[in-house]
Amino acid sequence: MPTDRVAVEALAEELDGLRPIDHHCHGVVSADLDRMAFEDLTNEGFESPPPGTSHLDSPVGLAIRRWCAPLLDLEPFVEPEVYVERRVALGADEVNRRLLSAARLSGLIVETGYRASDIVGPSAMAQLAGAPTFEVVRLETVAEEVGATDPSASGYADAFREHLHVRAASAVGLKTILAYRGGFDIDPSPPDDGAVAEAAGRWFRAPEPRRLADPVLLRFGIWAGADLARDRGLPLQIHAGWGDPDITLHLTNPSLLTDLAKSFAGLGVDVVFLHCYPYHREAAYLATVLPNVYFDVGEAITYLGTRSRGLLAEAIELAPFTKQLYSSDAFGVAELYVLGATHFRRGLARILGGWVDAGDCSLDEARRIAHLIGVGNASRLYPLERRDR
Ligand SMILES: [Zn+2]
């Protein structure tokens, strides 16, 4: 072992035992997946790859073959075809159980508002992962559920508040996907009742199914969510940065929500910017200067593969160690939960161990920082003790 990497190696061994809280993820698909279905779930786009190419010919595909193949009794870097065949031979339930337990998580905070009928819910995820799960409720899904009940335009605001109250009864957090519904370049103030009723009327005259994209109703939902979040001590998760092609990337820069974040600080509501890439430095800045702002680099940490180390290094370079969290944002395939946690442990060991080896940090401090980002900050931010499933 080269002498200048002593702490890196020591920390890598120790952090292998770190069981992070995955503070934002979804459920897995319970059905067996053929090659195309599997590939499609390892890419944020909606389309299959061009003929003659594969979504797995990517950093995340390489990482799946490196880190997940051995968990299915295969050699690292086995051909994708062999990998998918082995998946089918083992069966989805066995694959999900092996991979999710191999992620070695101490808790999963599961967002239930996206394609809920295609994936398993929080209780099944707890069984598969061998760890407690908690729920985060998506505000826009709540709005669309209300929209489907045909309330009057003037009754929409109250109907939304009542339904949110019920849907979030056991939730540990709320989430908005404003990023997917036009982006962050919005008026940050709460709309008045008249404007909400007028916008609701317009929305209800639109053909079904009613997808919420009206900026007034989106703002209303976020502010109504903030009221509930304040009353119940819940943080508000905000999708920022990259995602599927419904996003216009440059409109998802968290910097655009600076005024909104400041207003929520006044209310005492914490916000967590999720994913953030490639705007994780803007998120880190906001987390540094605003007391109520937190962030993660979830999902990107999975998809960047070996370069996730560089992403983590940038995420940790400025913000207080108390303001960053770990998430995978995994959805659909269990590989993504393992990869998120694996890259997180390995990346932190390299970065913090490097600090120790350079004389900038002690081993004890490095351990403490890793624990804060992996476990401690999520435990402090979310009311987990009240809502264990
Ligand atoms: Zn998500």
C-alpha cells in the first residue's frame, strides 16, 4: 500500500459498514424485465436507444456490470445479455431482495407520487431492503387527484388542502416537481384566492387527464404544502437539476428559487434540493448561506459511475457538512439503489481519506463527516421516529 493512501484505505474499509439513509427514492418493479425493459429503466430518457446501440454502453451500465454482476453470482463486467438472462433466471423477487439488501441501508424515504401502479409501495420496499421505510408525498400528484374529482373552481383550494392533509397524514416530507412543470422561473409569492379559483376554472375546462402545469396552481400547491410542512415539522423536497426530458435543464437551477427559499426560511420551513446536477455548486452555495436549505446529489451519483467521485468532491467542497444528504433517487430497478450507496461509500472514502492523508483532516473528523452526510442529517431533518413503518 503506498504510504500516502493509508487513510483512504482505512476509511474505505470502515465506510463499507456505513448504512446510509436513502432520503429520496422510489419503489422497484416487481415483474421480470426483458433486455429492453431493463435498459429503459437505466436511462432517464423516454426512448429506446438508437438501433445498434445500448443504454448500458454508458457509465451507469458499466457500473452495473462491475458492481451488481457479482451480487447475482456473475463475474464483474459480464456481457449485458448474460446479465439480463441471469436476472430473469433468478426472478425479479430474488433479484430485488439480493440487490436491495446489498445496498445496506438503514432507512428508505420513499416518494410515492410517480407511476405508483408500476412499482411496489413502501411496505414491500421495507421487506426487500430489510430496513424501515417512510413516505414522502408529491404535491402535484395530490393536486391531480383533486382535479380528477371535479370540484368547483372556487372550491379547489380548500379541496386541495383537505386532501393533502389526509394524504400526508403519515408522511415525513413533501415534494414538488415544479422543475418538470415549467421550471423555476416563476413568481415566488403565494397567489391569492381569486387567482387560484380562476386558474382552477381554466384547468377544469381542459380535457382529461388533467396534468397540472398551470403556474398559479403549482405555486398555490407549494405554498399550501409549506403551510402544512410548517405545522407538522416536515421538510419540502424540491427536484432540481437533471431528470427526464420533461425538463428544460437550465430552468431547474436552484438559484432561480433563491427568493422562495428565503420566504420559506421566514416560515421556518426547510427545503431540500434533490439531485441538483449540474447545479450542485449553486445548491451548495444556497445551503451555505440560507439556514433552511439542504441538498443532495442523488441520482447523478448513480449515473455518473466512476466519475461520481468528482461530483461528490464538488458537492462537499463548500457547504457545511450538516447540510448535505445522501439519496439514490432509484426507481424501478434494484441495481440503482446498490450503485448509489456503493458510489457514496467509495467516493467519500477517497475524498475524506485524501484529506486525512494530506494532513487537512483527522480520521475521527472524516468518520464524523461521513456519518453526518449519510445518516445524521437525514435523522435530524425528517421526523422519522414518529413514522416508522
Ligand atoms: Zn425521485
